[in-house]
Amino acid sequence: MSLALISHDHYLDHDQPEHPENANRLRTIHAMLAADYELQQHLTPHAPRHATAAEIEAVHVPSHLPTLQRMAQFGDWADAETYILPDSVEIARLAAGGAIVATDAVLSGRQRNSFALIRPPGHHATADQAMGFCLFNNAAIAAAFAQREYGLKRVAILDWDVHHGNGTQDIFYENPDVLYISTHGWPLWPNSGHWKEMGAKAGLGTTLNLPLRPLTGDMGFHLVFEQAIAPAIRRFKPELLIISAGYDAHIYDPLGNLALSTGGYAQLSSIVYNLAAECCDGRLVGLLEGGYNLEALAQSLSATLQTWVSGQPAPIFNQEVSHTPEPDVTWLIEHLRREHPLLKG
């Protein structure tokens, strides 16, 4: 079965060329895909659609969409880093709708897994605030759609972007039916995602943060995935696994402070592929988040797609190697095993 690939040229129209989150990110990915004939044979293109107001309001306050629409009339900034052009809100609705289409393609059984090449990204957008390059929270909207339209009881969102997905965490912090897991650089903007943040009220235990010290790379990521993330997902037993797939934890990314290699991303992609097969009948959805070194972004995304269509880690040539010793992550795993409800006992 092929992988559903969702994208659209309209995503290129949200563009500030001097801004890190610009249209060249997606152009580079499109060029990579066009040049890889073998990979193309395993991808089924799907067109996105615009998310409806009701789908957006499932995770955002009712005033969020009209507020952004007013800001877009003449162009504005939601914060110091988040630009809004006259067409940006409609493009962001298409991004959120792309996440929905990716989710629907998997839950309907048409495809085993999917990846949405969407922008602007989403994981920093809170229920009432656009921020951090993000207007709508694409992953949260997709999870809410899965629960509402397909009756899923439990959804897991795994966020491997270098920046903590504060928006996704906030939206589901008290929700026992959505597990939010984040690996992210620490300390790094937005300065949230401490390991002690585990959810609240009914949602206590359904947030799992793994803040990683600068220059943590392939070895550290492998340890936290195998010894903390995989056990938590197995215990939670999701019916769908959504990946907020940022590629700015790459060693060459200019906005990050971690040291994953392209091969490291292939290994993570293999781990989540196998987890989805084990826990939720293979139902796996990837949503593009960050990644600002264009070559590293395209190559790492290619590694994910190749891994998901073959079921095996993609072979990587000209592998990047960090010669700096990695910081220890066992302290973090030990703390979480003692304190986190999904890892204790």
C-alpha cells in the first residue's frame, strides 16, 4: 500500500523570503521528490481542502479565526516572528485541512500512513494565539477530527521538532484522551516543556516532555525513544499516531541546538513506524513542522518517507557525524521512570 502525500502549490504563497519560514522550504522538498523517481512510485498524491470554521473551533476559541482574518486584511504580525499576509489565513486553513485529509486517508483505510507537506506549521499555535510561525494548530485539529469523525478514544501526538510544541501541549493539557509527547532542545524558545510538565486534572500523565541538552544527537534520541517514548505509547495504547515532524533538530539547522543526523531521522522514523504497527494497526500520520537548513530538511524528510514506504530505515550516504561527545540523557529517563504516570511501575 502506498503512502498518501498531501501538498499544494498554494502553500508557497505564504512567503516572506527573508524569514526562516519561507516558501523555499517547500520548494526544496518538491524538487527532491521530483528527482526521486523510485520514491514517487510509492506515493499517492492527495489534494488538501480548507478546514472549516467548526473544525478550527474544535481546538481554538471562536474568536481566533476572525481575529486572524482581520489581521490579514492589510498584512500584520501576530508576534515578532509570525507574519500574516493577506492570503495567509486561507493558506493556513488549507494547511489545517491538509492535516485533516492526511488523517482521513489513513483512518478510512485508503492508505496505511500519510504525510502532509503543509505550511505554515502549527505546533506553537495555542487555543487563542498565533505564534512561533504558526497560525492554526494543525496536529491538534487533526487529532480532534479523528476523535469526532471516526470515534477514536485515544490519539497520540509525538513532536520531534527542536522547539517545544507549547500550543499542542496547552490545548490538550487537561485531556486524558490525547497523549502529547515532545523531544526538544533545552534551553530553547519557547522556554516551555520541562519534564515536570505532565498534564493536569484528568489529563495528568498524558503529557510527556523530554527536554534535551544542547548537542544531543543520534545516540541520545535513540535512548529516549526506546526507553521512555516507546513504553509510554505502548501503555497509552493509541488508535492513531500523529507525528509533528520538525526537522530542525538536525545538526546543521541554524535555529536548533541539537545534533541529529539524517540517518538519525531515518532511525526515529523506523521506530515510530514499528510502534504504529504494534499499537494502532499501522495508522501513522506525519505533519511537517520546522526545518530551516534546506538541504538537511529535504534529505531528512526523504529519509522519513523512504522508511515509511519500505518499513526499514532508509540507507543514508554521506552521513553527517558530530565529533562532539553527546550529553548524558540517562538522568532524564531515570527521573521520568520515577515520576511519570505512564512510566512508573
